[in-house]
Amino acid sequence: MEVIFPVYALIIFFIFNMLTLKFCLKLEMNQAKQSTVFRFINICVLILLVSSYVKIMNAIV
């Protein structure tokens, strides 16, 4: 599980960043606004991934 979850997390980050990029390009945001949007979404995804990892590890034990 320690090997599978980080790979899964990287795939999730890649997918969300691609979707965020498409969203920013569609709305024609400036660079400063894009960095704020990317930071916010990446932090939210990181929180979700960490909490799901903790939940999975607690369920295994």
C-alpha cells in the first residue's frame, strides 16, 4: 500500500492540474490569478489525499 498510494496520488495531481489548466485557459485568466487558482486547488487535493490515506491506513490496522 505504501507504493501504490503515492503513484495514485501523482496520477490524481496530474489529472487535476490538467483540468485546472484547461479551466484557466478557457476563462483567459492572467498569470497571477492562475497561480492562485492552482495553489488553492492543489492544496485542496492534497488535503483530500492525505485524509483518504489516513482513513485507508486506519482501516488496514
